[in-house]
Amino acid sequence: MKTTLLTDISVEDICKGFVYNELEGKGLFGWGGKLTIQPEYQRNYIYADGKKDVAVVRSLMSGYPLGLIYFVKTADGRYEVLDGQQRITSFGRFRTGKLAVKDANGMEQYYDGLADDLKSRISDAKLTIYVCEGEESEIKEWFKTINIAGVPLNEQELLNAIYSGTFVSAAKEEFSNSQNANVQKWSAYISGSVNRQDFLKTALDWVSRGNIDGYMSKHRFDTDINELKTYFNSVIDWISGVFSDVESEMRGLEWGRLYETYHKTPYDPVEVSNKVQALMADPFVKNKKGIFEYILGGEQDTKLLDIRIFEETTKRSVYTIQTKMATEQGVSNCPLCAMGHEANRTRIWKLAEMDADHVSAWSKGGATDISNCQMLCKTHNRAKGNR
């Protein structure tokens, strides 16, 4: 199976010579007679319900892409629609005056009655078309696959279509090129596929601080991508400069946000490496992906590491011992309440009213085992924090 991507075919091109037999629903043609819109193996046109067909037209009016369309190139050099005939027939009917859409006032509008700029937006809209060449059996099998699973455009592919132009072309050449020698290095920190635009999406997310749509709109007709490349490389160089170790858990982290927050802070790569290796080997650290932000932030936020909590059997055992001793001494089974002068000084808390606490904080070397466990009332445990 051979495929060729066409991105320069417009709605107007397809509508040249458009023929629609409403009674038979067969023999639909377009593209100056070169295209059979509904070949025999296709189902009948089913979008003529005043909803789906209108939705196709409204998408074009709004400048939205219609998704992937598949053509088959036949032996005689002509084309057949493999997937997309419902959409093509819908906009073809509208373009040739066989379908109307209602405006905001509920009035029916035909193509010929639209303002010139809206006509142009529809007619000039570019389609994303894959042309397939192969044996008939291959074509039919792919047709089944497409109609079962579909190949929807993802978010970045949609944005590429909406803001197509010199900027997108240059950006895709850099960040959507699987032959780029830098892809392997980037893959250490970025999740996803080059071909599905994940690297481009990441680069745009970093430079735009999350406003990809706005950034692409602003730069749509730029002839270079210097700002995008410079910022992206700054983030990548910063990561590799701070972290000499490359761990699988680094892929997909919010490196753009981390760069903005911490890139002005000095770090010793050797010291950072030692900390990374120690935390990666620590069995009590459940969230290994949080190690990198934990270190960048000065090792303050232990929630990033999701430290393994005490087992229930440990809690019950420590609770039983503390409660027995407290009862004998006539004080609270919460050690901090017992040291106070308030009403809770002699209160015996229920197990459900207490939390397990590290006597010596985990961040200061305290282990998560029974020898370093004490039960505190929930109020004191939350107040104690990391002390």
C-alpha cells in the first residue's frame, strides 16, 4: 500500500463538476470529473438530516478542519473516495445550492447569498487528503479498518491545520521530522511521537507558557521559528546541565514550568546526581517522577515523592502500646496532647482519630518502620509538618 499526502486541494477544487443524484445516491462526482465521490463499495449518503450535513458546513464557516480524507488512485489515473464521502457530499451540496443552513436569526442561507469573505473561507479551505494506491483487496481491507477505528486528528494536528502557513511548515520541519538527529536526545525528556506532533506540541507549550493556540495564531505567517527553537533548546540544555543522569522517569515532566521556576537557581550537578541516585534507590519513595522537582525545590516538598506510609499493622501495634502506657500514667495517648495544659491533656483518642507520624522526619533520614513511628491526634500531626 502506497500513500501520498495532499494538502493543497481546496473545497472549491473538489466542488468543480460536482454532481449529486439525490434519487439514486450513486454516481457522485467532483474535482473536475476526476473524482468518484461514492464508489460502489461505499454506503449511501446518510448525512442529509439537517444536522450532520449542516455541522460540516458550519465547521468550514468557522475555519475548522474537516479531518483526514482518503482517496484511492485507480488504474486509469482517476480517484475514488475511500473515506470522507459524507463530508464531501455535504459541502458539495451546499456549494452547489442544494443545501441551506440557518443563520443566527433562523433564516435559511444558501452559499450564493453569503458575504464574499465567508464564501472565500469555505471555498478556499484546504483539505487534508491521503491518496492510497494498491491492490483492490488492500484497498477494501483498509476501508474496513478506517471505518471501524478511524484516524482522528489529535489536538496539535488540528491546530496545524487551522494555522497552516509558513510558521507551521518550518516548525514541522524541525520538530516533526523523525530524521532530525536531536530526536533521540529530546526523547529523554519528552513523551510521545514525532510523527503525531508531540514534540512540536511540547516546544510550543514551553515557549507559549501553555497558550499554544494564541502563539500559533500570532506567528502564523512568520518565516522563521528562531524564538521557538531558541527557547526549546534553552530548556533542553538546562535540564541536561543540571541533571547529568538520564532516568526514564524524566520523560513527560513539566520541564517548561520547571525551567521558568528554577533556571535562575545555581545547582551543583555532582551533588544533584548523588541526590537523584539516593532517592531512586530509596524503597520508601513511591513517586520516582517527583524526585527531580523535589531536588530543584530544595528538598522541601515531600508530597512530591509520595513517601510510603506506615502499614496498618504498624499503626495498630503502636496505638495499642501508646494507649496502654498513657492509660497507666493518666495522660493522653497523643504524646503532644499529654505535654499540654488544655482539656485534651488526658484524652484517650480512638485509633480513627489519630495519624501515624515519623518521630524523626523522613526528609531528615527517619525510616518508615515501627521503630520510628508514633501516633498523634490528627490536629497535632497536621501542625507538626516536616519538623
